[in-house]
Amino acid sequence: MENHLARFVRQEVGDAAGHSPDDERHDEQERNQDAQGGDAAAQQGGQAGREEGYQGEVARELHDSIGHALTVAVVQAGAARAAGDPDFTDRALDAIEDTGRAALEDLERVLGVLRESEQPASRRPTLAEADRLLESARASGAKVDAEVTGALETVPGPVSREGYRILQESLTNVLRHAGSVPVRVRIAVEDQTLALEVRNPLTAEIPGPGRGSGLRGIRERAALLGGRARTGPDDGDWQVHVGLPLR
């Protein structure tokens, strides 16, 4: 009797408010659908964000690697033409060939990631291969003074890979805007930080601190790892200074 009375009261109250039990069930279904729709939208938004981040990473990889190779080739070809020296021309062609081969290897890595998303990131170059970049810059005419302190092999893979790309873009920036100038490279592995600095004398052509996808890419790479990057004039030099946490 009590159950019948309770149902009767609920029904009467619902009718008085303009809602029937069927309306309540309908409202509940709508709330469930809205919740499911919200979850789906959130999942789509998260997927879109991941895809955008992935596309940005691929764009940075292509810019840094191919941009570096093209810059070296342009600088070497121009220097060889100006020198008019067969021996220098041979060395320039060798440098162009070596840099081009390295760029093709990097391009294959990136295209491989696009073809197969599960390809391990460990195939990408790390700071352990920094000599390749230093020698390429020297072959292009830059007078590179490099100093490495600490054990590069202890740097975590993601940090070492991003550090390599930051060094690559920094040297490319020197060749592109300053040409054959002295360059100081300092790489230090400390207790909790990887410090990387590239300095060269200022020239007439100074890239603005906010312009250029290369400098922006350096800052983005550092930020993705929780680090910081400073780029710009400093005491008569152009400076790229990056600190990346190791933990």
C-alpha cells in the first residue's frame, strides 16, 4: 500500500510540474547522451592536440635537418666560386656531399616515422654525434672552438636528441647570417642540467629575437622538455643559450 501511495504521489507531483515519469526517463537519456557527447568531444580534442604536436615535431625535424644541409651547400658553393681554387673547390664539394648524405639519412628517418608511427625514436641522432655537426660547420668555413664537459652518454635519450637538433639549428643560424666567423660551442653535462651555448661575433645581419622558424624551433624544443632558451645579442656576440633538465 505504501509503495503504491509513493508512486501515486511522485506521479501527481510530476504531473503538477508538467513532467511525467516518461519525461524523466527521456531527460535522463538526454543527459547520458550529452555526457557521452562531451566525452567524445574531449577525446577528439585530445587527439587533435596530439596530432598537431606530432605535426609540429615533424616540421621541426625537417626544417632543422634539411635547412642545415641546404645552408651548408649554399655557403660552400658560394665560397668555392669566390675562391677560384681547385683544391678548395674539391674540399667544398666533399663537404656538400657529406652534408647532403647526412640530410638524406635524416629525411629517411622522418619519412620512416610518417610511414610507421611505431618506429623507435632512438634511431634519431644524439649529442654523441655532435662531431658531425662541428666538422660540417668547419668545412663550411666557420672557425669552431668546441668544449664538451661531462659524459654525453649519460644524457637521457630525449634530451640528447633535442640537444642535437638545437646545436644543429644554432650552427645553421651562424652560417646563414654570419658566414665564416669564429664560433664558440660549449656543451656541459651537469648534475641536473644540460647546458648548451653557441656564440659568434655580431655581424650587420642580425635576426630579430622573435623572427625565424629556426629560433622559434629552438625555444619550442627547450620548452617541450621543461627547459629554457635565450637567443639574441649579448656583449658583442650573437648568443644561443639553452638549459635542459636531465631529470
